Amino acid sequence: TTSLSVAVLPGDGIGREVMAACLALLAAAEAVSGGPALALTPHPAGAQYYLESGDALPAATVAACRNADAILFGAMGWPDVRFPDGTEIIPQLDLRMEFDLYAGVRPIRWFPGLPRILADERARGIDFVLVREQTEGLFYARGRGQVIEDRESCDTMRITRAGTARASAFAFGLAERRRARRGSARVTCIDKANVFTSMAFFRKVFDEVAAAYPEIAADHAYVDAMALTMVKKPWALDVMVTENMFGDILSDLAAGLVGGMGMAPSADIGDRHALFQPAHGTAPDIAGQGKANPCAMFLSAAMMLDWLAERHAAPELEVRARLIEAAIAVTLSSGTTPMEVGGDADCAAMTRATIAALPAA
Amino acid sequence: TTSLSVAVLPGDGIGREVMAACLALLAAAEAVSGGPALALTPHPAGAQYYLESGDALPAATVAACRNADAILFGAMGWPDVRFPDGTEIIPQLDLRMEFDLYAGVRPIRWFPGLPRILADERARGIDFVLVREQTEGLFYARGRGQVIEDRESCDTMRITRAGTARASAFAFGLAERRRARRGSARVTCIDKANVFTSMAFFRKVFDEVAAAYPEIAADHAYVDAMALTMVKKPWALDVMVTENMFGDILSDLAAGLVGGMGMAPSADIGDRHALFQPAHGTAPDIAGQGKANPCAMFLSAAMMLDWLAERHAAPELEVRARLIEAAIAVTLSSGTTPMEVGGDADCAAMTRATIAALPAA
Ligand SMILES: CC(C)[C@H](C(=O)O)[C@@H](O)C(=O)O
Ligand SMILES: CC(C)[C@H](C(=O)O)[C@@H](O)C(=O)O
């Protein structure tokens, strides 16, 4: 392959700001690394586009995402821009369903130079990955709920064998790669099997999948106990897999441990398609002021390069991903600190510094 | 009233250890404060009793709880002791339903002398209360779930107007009392109204209740964003109310911020009955070794005294609650530190020190 196509969806608010920064970084990294060029094409979607066009996720954008080799996503939505029925504009959830992006991969890693969140020194060693099942669980209920006579409302959490098995297998695959790098790996199933039938089923299917990976340790934790462990000894965590809603909550908690959503990349991965986006939203409070932390967007782009490298047997893209990560690490450790975590580097300053930290072309 | 009756359910594992410590402290505090005596009567329930009798929560114990003025609870359950259908022994959930204990009150407060969990100095100011709705939400599904053809399983989250309204009103009532003490108060509704119909309904009912308390500020947060806020600036939190499952996760997270479950008391309050218990479980890993942190049990007993004081117009019981809290604060700040948070004071040492910190009789 000489060129790979990426559908770029900047979206709204700081999504646009960090995306512009990311495109500049990707271009600079491409100039110094070999390997396939990326053809990055922007496509409209989101709350602002809904105001302009009446369409939050146009069919042409979905088609472009389907045809692209990968999807790079900023952030979408805006507090007061809603559909006529009052629901929020959340195209990222639609895309997860549309492209069956079942594995929500949320790596959490500490970077030297970041101000400490946890007092314990060992928090410098935080390096874990949460795999959030993303096509069912409680989110199965989205769009299906009803309020009965203004008196009650139910939403149903659905766990299937197939859904749990593929998310679990993804987590073990990820653990195998970490094991190659780190010598050992463990996958923890996070559930509430002590109370819910569906969660006991989730655990059972996880255990069956685990049996196929005898070289990877497997264990379980209740979701409430895991919330405590994340605060008390997150350095002991490795790979985890959990239900959609639990993963949503725990991944935000986890991002907080390393500084906030602006430090937390994510990948929504399916068997054919994948979407990469920072874990943060559009941040109306700081949008338009250039204050956003682009690190999560940069790290998400690095995850995209890794995924493309594997699928297209293009190891140069993996090199490019490592160059980007190293440039971020150098930037942070040399004292350029994003405003989000209390520093004074705005989005432009972070971007300049990161690009400057790439090796010379 | 010259005497109030308390049904005491020590339960299993460290539940028994911290309960024994608590009864000693309550006796000592009663000796130095005026007011009604407590008639504390132990009753069997839990995993150990199930092994002995085939009954995890005997009818006589339930009846004793019903007739008592309050219920004081240790912890129950044991990993390998299960009902024939494989489900765990969790009498505390049964009691919540049996006595309609809809408000799960989980105060989180920092005590000087505790080792720091969060690096930020402001974490010393952590002082908030989570009100967990405890009779419906996702826990409505308990005992109702099914697995269909080993292929899928559903659990239904149920939100009712009545259930949401009473939990919300409880939170505002609590905020009114905090306002009297602190000058201002705010109640935050924690939901996922952007995705789920039932959660939008929860928020709507909360807003209706909020309108009846114009002097208390009210706002909203999504549950994932709140998990982040709890890590990044928990000192800004005040009173919160949320769905059952969300409350379960967030309250463990919150306990972690002040040292762990052994620092987290709780009260399960209904209109007629109330149960007070430490937020921790039976801790099989340390049970029988005398290492448990009794602070959460002590603080739960203080919550019981406050609740009894209000219901029975017995201000001396409130004084007794303050004496216990002050004795815990003095103990911790003078360097007696529970093993749970890295100190060397075992359960007996913590208990001796706390009793010694009460004023002389
Ligand atoms: C925007 C929101 C609906 C979304 C979710 O809940 O999945 C976000 O919180 C996330 O984690 O990607
Ligand atoms: C023991 C368990 C079922 C219980 C719950 O989930 O409610 C506990 O975690 C709690 O928070 O009281």
C-alpha cells in the first residue's frame, strides 16, 4: 500500500481544535517516518452541522467512513443542540452500532512530567487498558426506552454470549501483545455477578474464553470493588474487560488518575472498521479559546497508526506511532504542561512542542 | 424514652470483629453521655449461620429488626458459601427491600491524620454525601433475571416516579440540614440522561422535587463525568443523589478517596426503619486476624445515634454521636493509624484509643 485513507470527523467544539492540531502532527510525523502516506479527508457531522443542514450524521459521511481504512474522530455534541424529541446529538454512539465497533479500548498511562493526582509514588507506574464492550449491555436500551404514564420507565441491559465472547477474546488478544512486551499479562473480568443474572452470564462466558488462553492469567472483580482498586492501587491493574455502562464510568475514573480526559485516548474497534477518538467531549466551557489539551487526540492517532500497521502489514506506521508517543512523552517531561492539568501550555503550544520533539526529517 | 432497642446483626468475618469493637465503644460513650440507654441485642444471620442452620436470614431475626428502634449491622457473606442455586448470601439486600430502606446514605469525609490518597492539598476538605436510591434502579432486576438458551441474558433497570421522588426529597432534606451547619448546600442529580429514557425520567422527577426546595441549589452531572470529578476535585462536591447501581460504584470510588471502605460508614434509611453498617464487606483475606479497621463501623453507629436522636427527640444521643466522631478524629490525628491505610493500629488498638479519647465519665 502506498496510501491509506482516513475519514476525518472533527465534529464540534474542542473536537475541531484538537483535530487541527493532530493533522499537523500527523503530517510532521509522516515527513520523518517512512511507510504509507495517509490521505486524510474531512467529513461533516455533529451538532453544528445539524444546525446548518438538519442532519447530524449525513449518509455521505457514513459512506466515507465505511470506505476509509480508518476513522479519526474529534468530539461531537453541544448542550443545547438537540433533536426535536429532546435527545442529544451523539453520532459516536451511532457509529459504534453502525460499524459494530464492539471493543472500546481505553489505555491509561502515566507520563512523567504530569502533575501527580494520587499521592502514592507508585502511581507513576499506572499502565493499564480497559476494554469496554460497546454494542450491547445497558446501551442496548438506547432508543428503546419508554416512560409509562409519567409513572415509571425501564431500560434493559442485554448481555449476549456472542457479544461477551468477542469483547473478552479482544481483551485476551491485547493481553498477549502486552505479554510479549512485558513478560506477563492478566485479564480481569469486571462485573456484578453477585447480584445480576446477566452479569453472572458475562462472567461465565469470559471464563470460557479465558480457558483458550492458558498462558494469560485471568481473574474477576466486582465493578464497585474495581472502582475502589482504581483509586487505591491502579498500578497493579493490567487488562480489563467489562460491560458497556460499567466501562463508561470506569474509563472516566481512570482518565482522572492520569490528569483527565485530555490525557485519555480511545479506540472503538470492530472486525472490519475502527474509529479513534480522544475520550473527552466538546468542552463548551473552553471551546474556541485554544485551551484544549490535544494529548488524547495525539495518542488516539498513534493507536490508529498501530491498528493500521497491523492490518496492512506496514511496520513503518508502528514506528510512526512510537515517534508520536515519544514526542508527547518528551514534551511533557521537559515541562511543557497542558492547561487541563494545571500548566500553561495551550493547544498551540502543546502542538508546537510535540512537533518540535519529533526527530529532524 | 429511657431505653431504645437496637437489633445487632454482626454477621460474618470482620463484621463480627468490628461489631464487637463498636459495642464496647457504644457502652463507653453511653457511660459518659446522658440520654436514653441502648438495649443492644445480637441476632444471627449471614453465611456462617446459613452453614449451621440452613437459613441465612431467619424470620426471628427479621422480626427482631422490625420491632427494634434501629438495626446495627456488621457485614455478611462468604466467598464459597452459596445458596443451592449458586447465588451469594447477601441479607443486606434483602433487608433493604423488606424494610423499604430507600435512601442509602454514604457520607465521605476526610480525617486529619489519614495518609493522603490524592496529591492535591484541597483533598483535606473532602466532605460530601452520596444518597443512593436503594429499592429499584438496576437492582430491581435482582432475582428476576434469566438466561435464555445459554445465549443471552437481560436485566431490567426500573425507575419509578415515587422511588425517584422520595430519594430526591431525602437528599434535599439532608442538604437543608447541611445548609444550617455550613451556610449553603447543593444537591447534584447523577444520571445518564443523555442516553437512557429511564435516566432522563430520573432527572425530570429530580427537577420537580428540586423546585420544592428553592433555597437549595440543584444541578446535574452524568455518571461518567462524576466519576472523573470525584478524582479531580472531590472537595467541590456536596450532596448527591443517584440510581442504585451508579451509587454502588460511586460510593466505593468515594470511599477510596479517604482511605478505603474501612473509613466509609453508611445508613440504609426508610420511612419507618433504618439500618446502619460500615460500607465494607466481610474481608475474608484478613478476617480472624484482628486487622480490620473499625472506623466505618464506629461512624455508622454515630449515624444511628443521630437518626435515633431525631426520631425520638433525644438530643443527648446527638451529643453521644458527636463524642464518638470527635474521639475517632482525635485518635486518627494523634497518629493512631488503622492498618487498612498503612498504619500499625489493629482493630483492638483503634478501639482502645478511641475509647480512651472519650471524655472521662
Ligand atoms: C458521549 C457519551 C454518550 C459517551 C458514552 O457514554 O459512551 C461517552 O461518555 C464515551 O465514553 O464515549
Ligand atoms: C454486597 C453488595 C451486593 C452490596 C451492593 O451492591 O449493594 C454492596 O456492594 C453495597 O454497596 O452495599
